[in-house]
Amino acid sequence: MKDNFDIFFRRKPALMLIALKKVSKARYGSVLAKEVDCTYSHAVKILQTLEKLGLVVFEKQGRIKIIKLTKKGTEIADHIEDIRKILQ
């Protein structure tokens, strides 16, 4: 049986926002992909969509891009967490 959370949200993007919020430091795409249990290429596609929505930003440090939540992304992650808690 599906988790009630899955009825309302696409699981991977929601979990990515929550994972980015939980740790104050910026994240690498590969680390984030492992945390939410998806492939790196799938994570990149999701993150590009989140960037278009203004929820995350990519900052280039040398050859590596790190991902940070925007203020809007943090607010959305907070709301997703609240809803997840209510559904449990």
C-alpha cells in the first residue's frame, strides 16, 4: 500500500527539498541522489526543474556545482514537512 504522502506529492522532489533543508551546508548532486535513492541523472533533472521554479540555486565551485535552497525553497520544504507529519 502506498504511503499517504505519495498520494499528494511526487516523492523524490519532495524528499530532495526536505534533505536540502535538514542540513544547513550546501550539497552535491551525487550525495543528494544517494540520500533520496535515485540515480544521479534523475536527480539532476529534478534539480533543474526545482531551479526553474526558484526553489534551489546552483553555485559553481571549481568543477563542482553545489545546491542550496532559496528562501522560497525553504518555505516549501517547511510546508511539505508539516504535511508529512500530519499524514503520519
